[in-house]
Amino acid sequence: MRIEDYALIGDMQSAALVARDGSIDWLCLPRFDSPACFAALLGSERNGHWWLGPTGRRAATRRRYRPDTLILESEWDTPTGTVRVIDFMPPRDRNPDVVRIVEGVSGTVEMSTQLRVRFDYGRIVPWVRRTNGHLQAIGGPDSVWLHSPVPLKGGDYAHRATFTVKEGDRLPFVFTWHPSHEPMPRQIECEDQLAETEAMWAEWVSRCTYEGPYREAVVRSLITLKGLTYAPTGGIVAAPTTSLPEDLGGVRNWDYRFCWLRDATLTLDALINSGYLEEAADWRSWLLRAIAGRPQDLQIMYGVAGERRLPELRLDWLDGYEDSRPVRVGNEAVKQLQLDVYGEVMNCLYVSRTRGLSADDRAWAIQRQLLDYVEDHWDEPDEGLWEVRGPRRHFVHSKVMCWAALDRAVKYVENFGRTGPVDKWRTLRDVIHAEICDKGYDPQRNTFTQSYGSSELDAALLMIPMVGFLPADDPRVLGTVAAIEKELMSDGFVLRYPLADDNDVDGLPGGEGAFLACSFWLVEVMAVQGRTEEAKDLFERLLSLRNDVGLLAEEYDPRYGRLVGNFPQAFSHVPLVHAARALSQKPAGPGATMV
């Protein structure tokens, strides 16, 4: 299956990927970052999956989400009739459930299912037994139950069944996880849970304040972002998957099932500007718990409950998606210095306050500590926004975000009456601004550069007007945008930075696709610059890359015409929301910034 052949279902604590043929090929329980019990996505069916569809196994004729929900409906037209499978994960009471309801739409259809549970990312073959007509699989700390009106028979380390549905039939299958030392969980009422889940999503979507021409795309992105929220703590994961490759067959395979401060702040910015302030309050509480301690110990990412140790391991028993190895769990980038994070955190908290989030003295105290760290370390090289695994550099984007951290601190004092050494912050803000314009700008080419002294470009430079560092119509910004359009475009989309033998910035072999966030950033800048038609054209091209249910991966590879990278990716859906909002507004006047 191509990456774009998958759809997402989730309960805001974990998520599953459902293939177009009806197979659940990825599911981690009980959390986003738990070991997968279905890992066929990164290996084969023998690493765990649950297929359910018409006998003969074929792609669904059509599928959709129920309007304004994360409830998936897949339909198959067969020579004998039409059948629908409804997949969803109800918001959990205690134990996570995956519900699959087979509905006969017309005629009669022979259906089949195959269940192959493999705990620990496809490594552990569980002990399976039948109790009171239900299947239970146990392996170490994990136990799952399948409650089904259809008996499944075991063989070849899997369980299978064939059955017939006719018009009007509704057969529920429920897959439930629980710790193996606990008794069997209480069974849920599937139809009640379906109604409650649909009502929950409908109520949530009803609070969306965006009413522009791209509402369908915006709402689908917001639902996806909400689905990536870990409800118990307020943390937000970057994606529900690991090791979907940025370069098919290559080594650029990373675990994104964690809470990046950067990704989370940008996600919250999109949610806040769409009317969702509650998520900002929850995330601020998560942040204060996660980063409690010394400011020098701030990490760029944490586990969904604020865990700090995320050791990176390689799962050698998995072949990888389309032979893209290694498969990694954990992420060594947790140890990196990425100075831009301080600016993103300060900006997000400032925007939250401007939208009505209540003041929090403890939050301001921690922000003061973060600012102290910025004062002492802004002039150091770092790994930057793109988490390069090559040498540290003085990345211009990182410096710009240090400037933004101090700028938002000044605005806190000016607009909300907070106390702090505002004169010192103003002075340092101006010092950083002047240094960036001196060392990070190439006057010969009229463009900012990726890092001090380099000649390469970086799509992150598009953030310069977005954070208010310079107006969108400043000649240096205009020159930078023009240079990016000339040098970083591939098949009409924006690359992060040039990958060439003489540019070892990320320290990794191989190529990658066009990073979708970068193209959305260009749309936003174009819109503010008054290049409305160009912005709309690019935006609509980007929308055409979404799969049939409106989801985006991290990148698009024009070489293959395919989505690549972890899926669905918050960092792609967030700038979609921002770009749609920019296109729905009147162009700003001369000298305008985007904050």
C-alpha cells in the first residue's frame, strides 16, 4: 500500500492506520508511543494486522469520513451487493477499543477477516485462547480481546473467518486492549459508542470559527490535529507513526510519536486561531510539567506524559516500509540544541494570552527562566529546525526565533503588565536583529542564507515575515522569497534546503521529497505580499496532494508522485490551516508583518 492509501482513526490517546483494502496495518496501544500490536506497515502481515473486507481482498470502491468526524466508512461494490465497514475508536473510558461494524447496504456479500496479533512491533507471537466465545491474545504485559458475532478459527498463527452479510445486517467487531494481569474489560455497546463518538466530534467541530472558502480542508486538518492530541495530559504528537521514509528505500526514517515543542506550539497556534482555546490551556499545563526544572535542561521534545528519556533503537526484525531501513523507535534528536524552540514557545504562549487564555504566574516565571537561557546562549551554533545530524551551525532561522523570544517578552510587559528587565530585552533584541542582518544576509544576491557564512538557502527563511522580524514587502524579504522560488522549487513545490554532495548540512545520505510545510509557508507569504492568484494556485495544488480522505504526510516526492514521510503529519496540516486563513483575508498594506 502507498502511504496515501491509509486513513486515520483514533481516540486522542492512540491511533490506527486503516488501508484502502480494509486492513489495519498500524496500531500502538495503549498510547501513541506504545509498542505496536499491528506492525505490517513496517514489515509484512506476519508482523501483525487485521484485515476485514469482501472475500478476495480488493481496494474499497470508495471511502470517506462521516462529515466532521474521525469515523471512517469504506464501501465495496461487488457483483452480488454492496457492503460498508465503519471503523472508529471511541473516546475511551478506561481501555482502548477499535470498533469495526460491517453493514450490509444492498444484496448479499461474502466477507472475510484475518486477525494476526503481534505484540512488541511484530516480534511477540501471543498465546491465544477462546473464553466464553471471545478470543484473547496474551503476550507479556499486553492482552487484547476480540468480541465478535462471527467465530474465528485459528491456523498458521492467525485467526480467520468467512461470513455473509445481507442488506440491513450490522455485525460489530470490537478489539480491546488491557494490561494482561487484569480481568477481561467490560464490553462496550457499539451502536451507543458510535452515536456518542459522532456527537462528540460534531460538537467539537461546531466551535470552529473559520468560515472561509476552504472550510472543508481546514476542518479536516483541525480534526486530524485534535486526533493527535494525547487527551490525558494535553501533549500533542507530531505524527502517529514511526519510520515511514522521507526517501523511499533510504535511511531517513524517524520516530515522530512524541511531543515536539515546536510542532505543538504551531499546532496550538492553528487551533487557537480557529476558536479552540481549551487545547491551549491543556498544553500549557503539560508544558509546565514537562519542562519543570532548570532552563538549561529544556528538551526539544518529550513523551506524551512529559517523559525525557526517548532512547533511539533499531528494530532489525522489521524490513521497513518498502525496504526503507532502519526502522527506529525513540529519537536521538531529543539531545539536540535547537534554539528556535524558545521563540516558538514564547510566541505560542503570547498568542494564547492575546486570544483570552488566563494569566498564569507560574507560566511567566518559567518563561523568565527560558529568557535567561536565551540571553546566555543565543549566539551559539545549534542543530536547527531541521534537526540536522551534521555539524552545528549558526542557523539564521534559529537566530530569528531567539529574536522572537525576546520580542514576545517585551510585548508581554507592554500589553499584559508583566514585570521583567524589559530594557535589557529590548537591547538584546536589537543586537540579535542587527547581527542577523549583517551575518545572515548576502547583499550580493539580496537574500538571507541558511546559516552565517553559507551560500545555501533554507525554506525556514520564509518564517522571517511570519514572526514579524521584517515586513513581507521589505526588499530583503522579497529577495529571499524570489531566491527560494528560483533555487528550492522542485516540480512547483518547495524543498527544505539543497541536498548536494557539497552541502553536508544534515549529515545523511540520499534525497527526500518536497517538505509540504515549506510550500504552505510560501503560500502564506505570497498572500500577505498581495500575490493572491499565485498563492491560490499553489495552495490548490497542495490541496490536490491530499489523499481521498483529506490527509497529508510530511513530504511529497515528485519523482514518484507519492506522499512520503510519517503520516498523517501535524507539521503539514498546521500550515494548511494558516495558509487558508491568509488567503481568506485581504492583503496587508505596505510594511505589514504577519503577527
